[in-house]
Amino acid sequence: MTQDAETLGTMLARRGFGRRSLLKFAIVMTSSLALPPSLAPVMADNLAKAKRQSVIWLSFQECTGCLETLLRSSAPTIDALIFDFISLDYQEALMASAGAAAELTLRQAVAANQGEYLLAIDGSVPLKDGGVYSLTGGRSNVSMLEEFAVGAKAILAIGTCAAYGGIPKAHPNPTGAVGVEDVISGKPIVNIPGCPPVPEVLSGVLVYFVSFGRLPDLDDRKRPLAYFGTTIHDQCYRRPFYDQGKFAKSFDDEGARQGWCLFELGCKGPTTHNACASLKWNNGTSFPIESGHGCIGCSEPDFWDQGGFYTSLAGGSAAGWRNAGIAAAVGLAGGAAAALSARSKSSRPPEDKP
Ligand code: SF4
Ligand code: SF4
Ligand code: F3S
């Protein structure tokens, strides 16, 4: 359960994986993290010297979809994540023990990794009525978060619920749900929004942390720039149809069959920052728009209350929106500028600070 003394390099060598394997892996991960290729050997060396990172995962007001997303991670696989790069020291749904034994496990894991563990949270934090709407072992989520944040080196807010309150916060927010950063200050926090988040984004953040001992560069909403620096619209393969003014008017018309843009059917891709259009889902198979449905903006704050999923951002036809260049302006304000910043930052090595 505790951080063992063996390095990842030693552990992998024992299993027959040499530096070349680690370097190949680092090349894939630096590309995914928008880091310069020259950092791949540095990442490989750092991973070889690293000890397994303790991760303590607490589930609050959630639906378990975010945990499912980690289990579906393909790069690296969950087995590799758990056994090679992280030590998942506490996760209620995956561990065998329950009740008092599980609570003892949590306390032991926290004590053994004090000041060093990553605290992963999925689910929102209900604050109303003293937080009584979500309890674990009789304790409110908010009191657990406050206690276990103290000894954490950094906090991962996994999913839109943990990042911004998510669906539990949807109007009228009966439990007073908020995100982690509304409760905790003074700790490094990374938001990995999405309902659920793209699994490879979570893997990338974990591998970066193990490699460099700090969180990757974040935007003003504490999201990793490498994955949230552009909008879905910026990367969408249907974008040429948008630019040509070719829009599906219903889900079964000729335009839909031809794969035209889904803007007028409610697609929120122009205002949604996420990596779905490039990383895709299910080992790179597809993503919502490729399946024929518009993006519902699931990685943005308050997405549930931002108008109907089938109402266009323009409230009707795309003509005025396109002519005014609103999508481009939104992308520049929230994404493209951040992406440019990310790229310029990525040309330098990560700073040597937590
Ligand atoms: Fe479930 Fe979505 Fe919340 Fe994750 S972000 S816990 S998938 S509702
Ligand atoms: Fe793709 Fe949606 Fe943008 Fe159309 S509006 S190009 S479907 S992201
Ligand atoms: Fe969510 Fe839109 Fe991606 S709905 S899964 S952010 S395409």
C-alpha cells in the first residue's frame, strides 16, 4: 500500500522492458501532451528513476462514470497505470475491503504517503444542510475533502462534477453542489472535466506528474492546456461543411447522411473545450459527432443549463453566427489563444517546481 523503494525502471527491467520500451512510451506521451519531442528522452529517464506515485481516490456525489473512464484508458492501460506508474492506494469501488476495514486502509494510505499522494476526486461536493446529501461512513464529502486535501501534493478533480459541480449542480441544485476548487484553496488543483472525461487525458496528466513531479501547464479554468487549449469545433472533421455553410436540418435528412455539420441540430462544439475530436473514445474509435450527434458541451461548466441540447447556439440558422465569426471569436478567446500559449510554453522544459 505504501510507496515502495523500487524505481519504475528497475521494475520494468525485471519484466523484460528496457529503456527502449520506455523511450517509445515517452515519445507517445510527449506527443499526446503537446510537449516537444526533445523532451521524450528526459521523460523516459525521469520515469525510469521514479517511484510509484500514490493516488488516493475519493468518490463523492457521482455516478461512477468517471471511474469507468479510467478503467477504459488505453494509453497506458489501467493495468499499467495501477501496477507501473501509480499505486492506487484507496478507491472504494475497486478495493475488496469495505466498512471499517476500508476506512483503516484509507487512514494507513494517507499516513504512509503524507505530503506526497495525489488526491483524486470524482463527483461534486454537496454543501447544503451541512453536506448531509452525500456521506461516506457517516462523514460528509466536504469534511473528508478538507481533511485529506491537507496531506496531498496535488488534487485531480476528475470529471465535470468534481471540476464545476456538474449535473448535481444543475438548476435548482437541490444539494448545493460545488466543485473541488470551490472548497479547497492553496493546493495545486487540475480540473479534468468531461462527463465523463476522456480517459487518455487523465492518463496523460498522471504520467506527466510522475515524470516531472508537478502538474502540466493549465489554463485559467485549471484545465491542462495540451488537451483543453482548443475547441471541439477547431478539430472537428465536419468543419469543412460548417465553413461551406452545409448544415444537416434533421437527424435523418440528406445532409445528415452526407455527414454535414450538426450546428443547427444543437452542436455545442464551437464553445466546448475538450480533446474528443483528436483523441476520440474507445481506443480512438469515434466521438459523439462522428456517431451522428452534436456535442452537448459536457466538459463545460453548467452545460446542463446552457439551453437545450437540440437548440443551436445561434437559436436557429447558423448564417448570422457564421457571418459574425462568433465561433472563431469564441475559439480565440477560450481556446486558440490558450493553444498558442501552450505551444509556446511547450517549447521549453517543464519548470522544476511542484
Ligand atoms: Fe458521472 Fe458525469 Fe459526474 Fe463523472 S462528471 S461522475 S460521468 S455525472
Ligand atoms: Fe463539428 Fe459541431 Fe463545429 Fe459542426 S458545429 S463543425 S459538427 S463541432
Ligand atoms: Fe462531451 Fe462534446 Fe466530447 S459532449 S464527450 S465534450 S464531443
